[in-house]
Amino acid sequence: MNEKNCVTIISGTNRRKSHSFILARYILNYLQKKGTPVKLLDLEEVPLSILDNNTYTAENQIKELTEIQDNYFVGSSKFIFVVPEYNGSIPGVVKMLLDALSVRKYDESFFHKKACLIGVAAGRAGNLRGMDHLSDILNYLGVIVFPSKLPVSRVFEILDGRELINGEVVETLNQLVDDFLEF
């Protein structure tokens, strides 16, 4: 796998069986079919115990956290964040992870890399405010945020169980990902 051009998809919640993961898995499959080197970081699988006080010093970070950083951030040139709306913003686990990763291999993890943001919400706004908050955080880290963001609203209406079923959303998502790959 050509790591330099690898895309990491981050399913931005640790909630079990999340809608964000369904969309992230769809994007993973779409990119794999296109032959794009891609990885999926599912925050449901990341134990919160690795994000403790030791995460704020590079020399004390535990092996699991450094492996996440090396495998999913240092080794990728682009990120696709699929983040649900939590209290008008992003899940705290996303912020905690970015904070923890910023103390070790900062430039290699973030500087001049590119990110695409997809917001997920049960309501009408598709986590627009949360995507703005995440854009601010990523910009601060030196990440270049793709100007087109996709708010996925009324997520319950576009999914059937564990599958994305709304053709218009599929088309829009595919176009966004294709445009991001060219970015």
C-alpha cells in the first residue's frame, strides 16, 4: 500500500453500532472498489483507557496510542472524518484523540495533510456546527480542510438497519469523496 497517498477514514464516535460507522464503512467500501489505499479507524474500537493523563507527554504514551498514530495518522496524507452531532458539536472522544496525538510526531501526523468532514445528525442541520468546530481544531493543527462539507441530516431516514439506502445521499457522498480525492 502506498502510504503517502493513503486515506484514513475516522468514524468519529465510540458509540456502539453508530450511524457514523455505517457511513464510514460505506466510504471504505467505495474507496476500496476504486483501488484507493484506505484505512478505517473506528473509535468504538479504541479503548478510552489509552486516553489518560499519560497521553499529554510523548515519552509516556502507551503503545496502543502510538500505534494508532503511526498507522492511521503518520501513514496517511488525507483524512475523512465522519462525525455525529453531540450537544451541538463533535464527540469528546474525537477531541481527546486529537489532543493526545498532538504531543508526539505533530508535523508528521497533521501538518499540511488534508481532511474532508461529514456531519451526521438525526435533526435537520447535519452537524453543521460540529463540522465548524472540528474545522477550527484541524486548522489549528495545520490540517487543510476541504471546503465542501457534507451535512447528513435525518440519518434515520436514509438508513435501513445497517445499510445506506437513500440514492440521493449515495450520489452526493460519492461525488464528495471523488472531489476530495482530487483535492
